[in-house]
Amino acid sequence: MKLTPVLIFLFMNTASFAQLKPVTYHDGKQVLHGLAVKPVKENKGGVLILPAWKGIDESSKNVAERLSNLGYYAFIADIYGEGNYPKDSKEAGERSSYYKKNYSEYRQRISLAWQELLKTGADPAKIVVIGYCFGGTGALEAARTNLPVKGVVSFHGGLARDASREIVPIKPKVLVCHGADDPSVPQAQVQAFQQEMRDAKADWQMIFYSNAVHAFTDKSAGNDNTKGVAYNELADKRSWQHFMDFLHEVLAK
């Protein structure tokens, strides 16, 4: 068959699209279903994506596809597992709260997903963990437990830590992208987190975005800041650029 210019154009563009692949893995008897994608062209490293409180969603899929097109391996973690996916916000709140309190179980699910990312072919020496909302909390847990990664990024994530937990030196570099008007994270929690980073002798950054509340990267969150949860296009773009700069810095060597 002779390829017309139109067919050639379609073929070339189709070939450059990221292909998300379902991956089944396990935590004991619990079946987990993640999504993996390989870089379309270059190989710059790998990114483990921890989704928000409702689990794997369109936002996390879009992030994985963008990263693939930029040259990164990506894996979206399944924290809840088969049979435990939230049906609504109430269930999402209950299940995410469980893992925030039982952080050792959360860290176990994160570690298992990290292992799956490595199986895709990602260089274990060039891995970053990122998370959104509940997933942002998980990214910080990965840092607190010193998962062997180069860095972690939290987008509008929770910052709280049980005060009874020992603070240990944190090795991964830390970037926190935070809405300056996020009502779900009180100022006392921000200050406690910053002191924790100092005590842990971490290499950390915390960037605040004006007029941004919780979930500022989520396009499905609406645009009413008075609800405490809203999309902010400017904060979304700025935080993505800060994330790109962070990736370039920590994975460059």
C-alpha cells in the first residue's frame, strides 16, 4: 500500500503517542492494578506517580503520558487494590485516612509500585516519586522512609507527621508545590513540616502559589476557591515547570 502524506502524518503521530499498559502485581493476597508506560523516545529516568485520594484517575494518566512523551518511564501506583476502590468522596476520604494513619502500610504499597517501575526498564539510579493530594502525602512518606530515589515531589499534598515519630536524616531531595490559600493544610502544619525538613537535614524546597487552594492541578475540581478545592491554571503551569526543573536537576547526573 502506498502511503499518502495524510497516512504518513497519522502514522508518525500515532507512533509518538504514549501507550499506558495495565500491570497486575500483589501485596500478599491483595491484587493491585497499576499502569506503566515507557518513554516514547529518549530515556531520561523514571517517575513513580502516586494518585489522589480516589485512586488512579484521568489526571494521573495524563501526567504519565506527558512524562512518556518527554522521555521518562512512568508507573502509576495502585494504593487501594482490587475490591477496595472508592465509589465516592466519602469512601475516598475514609480509605485515604486509613493509609495516612497506617503509614507503614502506605509505604509498603509505594515500595511495591517502585519495584514495578524498575521492572519496566527504568534506571534505578534515576527515579523520582511524585504525588497529588493524598499521593503528595505518600511522596513525602517515601522521603521519610528514604526510599532509594533521587527526589520526591508533592503537589498540594498533606504535610502532617505524627509527632511521636522519630525524625531521621532524609536523603532524597524534596520539592513541595503548595497552594498558598489551601484550607486543608493549616499554617501550624506548614511550620511543623518546615522544621521537620530542617531537623532531617533535607535538601528541600517549598513553593507557594498565590490564589491557589487544594487540588490546584486538577481540572475537574472546578474554579470556585471558596469551596477550598479548585483548579488554578497558572499554578498548574508554574508547578509543572518547577517539577521539570527539579527533574532536570536531580536526574541530570
